[in-house]
Amino acid sequence: MPYDDSVPPTRRARPLLLAAAMAALCLTTVAGCGGSADPTEGKGADASASPSASAFASATPEASPTASLPQGPLTGRTVVIDPGHNPRNREHTKEINEQVDIGTGRKECDTTGTSTDDGYAEALFTLDVSHRLRELLQAEGARVLLTHDDDRPFGPCIDERARIGNEAKADAVVSVHADGSAVGNRGFHVILPAAVKGGGADTSKIVKSSADLGARIAGHFVRTTGSAPSNYIGGGTGLDTRDDLGGLNLSTVPKVFVECGNMRDPKDAALLTDARWRQKAAQGMADGIAAHLKG
């Protein structure tokens, strides 16, 4: 679930953008087209109190020199993975409830995310999948940064998450989430940035490239996991366009959110809690990212 976007506001899909993304999805998925509630983005409460993106990146293993990585088809490319939420956000409700600027308004720094009925937290799911995704991309030569790695007390806030990708000059950013919708709502969806311009937000330069990234991830996710596109968001395409997510609004590089499934549905929850399925989910995302970067 993308963070503050965990409570699904009114979605305003951009018909032309969605049509283009759907066309790309039809080309990339064997299943063809036609086949949230809440996306979640998050960041540290007080951006000024948390490390800058560059300082954070230089302090983490993900930012190791490209020379130490295997040579492969993604050598020279930078990917930022944004694990939705932070496992300890629930211990810092005051901080994560602080409002931050998302360009077109203000929203909470972050949320705690959702969980399965058995208590498997979205924040633990997103970290696990992000670690698997990092390993797959590094094996292809990519330089991979994480916005956080369970190494800070809360956050980062949604605005800082966007800033980390921007300052890294990432070729692609993927925010990993799981949704928290009603029982019976099943499947994955990929959230694309709408054309937004206001305050500090301007997505005009990334709408098209983000749509391509999202469509390729959706196609490979179907192929690799066997999961169907969402039956409750995106009209069977597995794609949704939103203009209310700070992590997308403030991005200046191609970025999407991936809602891997609905944690509140027992059938989807059985998949999300299965390590073998989580590896498939990571593989589907890695293949989609690689396809996008290779053009």
C-alpha cells in the first residue's frame, strides 16, 4: 500500500497516459490486457532532521562503487528501490503524522502500512522483496540504492524518499508495497504518476517514461508470478494513475509504485507470506525494470 496513499482518494486517471500504458502492457504480457485501495509511500518525519539523500546513500552498502559490481547488461545504470514504510513506524506515530509538502498539498510523512490478518506487516514484506530485488539487479550489473534498510527509527518521509531517487539520478525508481483492501479484492497493480504541476511538483518529464516502466513491470509480473492484474483497480490492466502520491509527484526520475497484492484477502495473503512467491515477485519486477532500461 503506498503510504499516505493508504486511504484511497478519488483517482483521476489520465485517459491518454493510461491508454499508452495499456498498449505497452498488451505487448509485454502473454495474458494480454483486461485480465486500492491504498498505495503507500513514506518518509521520515522531519526531513531536516534526517540524513540527506546523498549522505544516506554514501553510508549504505547499496551505494558501493560500480566497479565492485558484476559486469552485466545493466552496468552503468542506477536503480533506487523504495521499501514501503518502516517496521518501526508504529513506535513513532507522532513523527510520521507530521505533514510534509507533496507539491500539490500536504500529507502525513508516512504511515505504518497494512498487514495480513495473521499480523505479517507490509513493512516486513516490502523489505524482504526489496532485498531480493536488489540482489537480482546487482547480478545484472546495476548500482542499486535503497531508500532505507531498516536502519533508522522511522521513515524516511515521502518527500525524502523522492529526493533520494532524484539525487541519485536514478534511471528507475520502484516503490514496493502491498495493499490493504477488502476481502475478495485480489491481484497486483502498478501505480503510475499523473501529469502534475504545482508547488514543488512537476512530473511532465517523467510521465511517459514512468508509464513504460510500469507497463513493463506489470507484463513481467503476470508472466513470472502467475498473479492476475487487480480485479478492483485499473480495469483489468494492472495499471492505475494517481496524482495524490508525494513519492510520485516529487520525483524527477522515472518512478512507479507496485502493489504486489492485497494483504487483507486470505488467498492473496497466502501468496505474500510465501517466500517462494516473494522471490517470483522480485524476479518479475527485476525483469520489468531491465526491459525498461534496455529499451
